Amino acid sequence: MVTLSDIQTARVRLGRAIYRTPCPLSHTLSRLCGCQTYFKLENLQMTGSFKERGALNKLLQISPAERKAGVVAASAGNHAQGVAHHATRLGIRSVIVMPKATPLVKIVNTRDLGGEVVLHGANYDEALAHAKELSAEHGFTFVHAFDDEAIIAGQGTIALELLEEEAKFDAVIVPIGGGGMISGVAIAMKESQPGIRVIGVEPENFASMKAAVEEGKIVEIPAHPTIADGLAVKRAGERTSEIVRRYVDEIVTVSEDEMASAILKLLEIEKTVVEGGGAAGLAALLFGKIKGLAELNVAVVISGGNIDPNLLSKIIERGLAKDGRMVRIRAMMRDRPGELARICQHVADLGANILEVEHNRAFSNLEVGGVEIDLTLEARGHDHVNQLLQALHEDGIEAQRLH
């Protein structure tokens, strides 16, 4: 079992090679969440996630012979980049097995950091099995993403930094994938200040740790799509599940839409780019998944910021649509000069902005001579959209919002 002393030693071992990330208070999100909300910005690490801490702690403890042979790891992206970066810096060969569906940005970044990427399997667990095969075949030292004492101790250094913050935290919220980070954080927190609540957050689609805790044993859960690819682990770790059962107060789950909304909030309000798993803690606060935190000081670990730009674009558009700030409306009209101008004038008068216009003549259910006009608009919210629809109706234009 990892001890507080192991974590303290890891911090000394890591030294200045790991960035001590800031933990600022967000006034706006504190108001929205109902508690004093601080964000531990691990997305600001050189490789964009907390995974560097554990990876480096492990690499610094392998023997000269193991360094010469090289290391192998399995990862959906963040652990891959942490291992590749520090292995290259230390002159160690690194082979990284990544699932075939890993976002391109994480594959490219891992290669740029010196890792030899092997794409294998449909998910993390299949990549993990292949990495172990390569380890046995080539004599590589296997660097586990979470179920390793050196990894757990390295991740626990996050908690030591939180304990030194000026704010005295009543609770810490930590995303859970395989459980390496929350294990290290929970040990450091509970062994230092037992009264601090440690709360884990998992995606609803990959709640393997919650299942392991509830069942009292490791459970393999079915794989489902998730935007939190860094937390997509079908089986919690043996070591980590034991630590979580002992030290973690509560585990909650969040939906895909809730994580997407949290990503957008952090981008808009805090000007901070985070990945799906990195936003899980805020999602739990925003959507009331955790009770008893009103007015308390809460640290939320933002575990990473390595999000695929294409996915981020989709999340932004979907979030804008959900808030009524991007909307599609359909108007049914006679196909004659001046009709489009009527609609555009109403849009302009109410201060909305037209992004796209599409005429549909051949494939509508209207009589010959009619036309459906679809407009994609920028608006200020749902009330603004309703004002526009009302203005169109008062002018005799049949229009409706498309969902």
C-alpha cells in the first residue's frame, strides 16, 4: 500500500521537472455551483495533463538495465504523452500502445514527444493487453497507467500542493479513470487532514470504479462511447480500487451532456480548454451531483486539456444550440421576390445574425410555388428566439424552430 511518506518522497524526486500548477478561485463558477470553487489546473502541465507526475516518478526508479531495454505503456493519450516526454528527456526508448480510436491530436503529440506509437485494439483494455505482450516479447519495462505504486505516489503530489494552498479546502473533487490519481490524492489528503472530503467523479458510460466499490471486487463493465476518453477504463485497478474503498468518501457519475456543458463553461468563463474527463468534476458540481458543499471551499482537479479540436468544435456548437444562442428556424412562404428580404429585416430589427440560409423547393410538402427557408442564426438566448418567431408570425410568416 502506498503511504504518505511515499508521496512526499516522490515530490522530492520529481523536483522542478514537474510544474507546480496554480489553483485559482473562480468567482463566477463559485456563484453557479454554490460553493467556493477552485480549479487545480493540471491541464497546464507540459504535456497537458497530470499524468506526467506518475510517469516520471516511475521512470526515475527503474534500473540502468531497464532504462537500456526501454519501456512500454498503454494509454488513450495522456499517460502516453507523459511517458514519451520524460522517457525521451531521460534517454529511454518508449513504445506506446494506443487504441485505434484515439484522437489524432494525442497520437501526433505522443510521436512528437519521442514515443513510438503502436495503434492496437478498440479500447484501452485491448491496448493494455497488447502492451503487456510487447513487454514480455521484447523485455520492455511495463509502465502501467494507474495500477502501480510509483504511479499512484507520483499522482498524489497533486494533493501535497493543494494542502499548501492559502485556501483551506473542505473537499477535493477528482476525476476517476483507472483510479491512480484519486488513490494518490486520497492517501495524501486523508493521512494529512482526515476531515477533508475526497469525492470521485466518473462518466456514466464508464463507471468501473463505482462498480468495483459497490460489488466489493473488480468488475468489467461494457464499453460505451464517451467524450471522456481519458477516463474510459472497463476495469478499475486492483491496487487503486482497494485504496478508493478505504479512503474515498463518495463516487458520483456524470452524463455526456453534463461534461460537454462543463467544457463549454470552462472555455467561456475561465478561458480554459479542458478535455471531457478534465471537466467531470465541474460537471458534478454544476448539476448538483454532490450534496453538502454549500459555501465550502472546494478544489476541483482539472486533470487534462488534450481535447480533439473537432470534438471541441462540436461541443461548442451543441452547447450554443442548447442555450438558444445558435438556432435553426424554418419559414414556409410563397416563392416570390422580396419574401426572403422580409425575414431578413425582422432578423436585423431584433439584433440576431444570419449564419446560413437554405431554400428548399423540391423536397418540401408545400404546394407548388411554395418554399421552405431554413435559417441558422446567432441569438442571445431562448427568449430572443421566441421574440423573433413572434415577430414573424405577426407579419403573417409561418415559422417554427427546428430541433
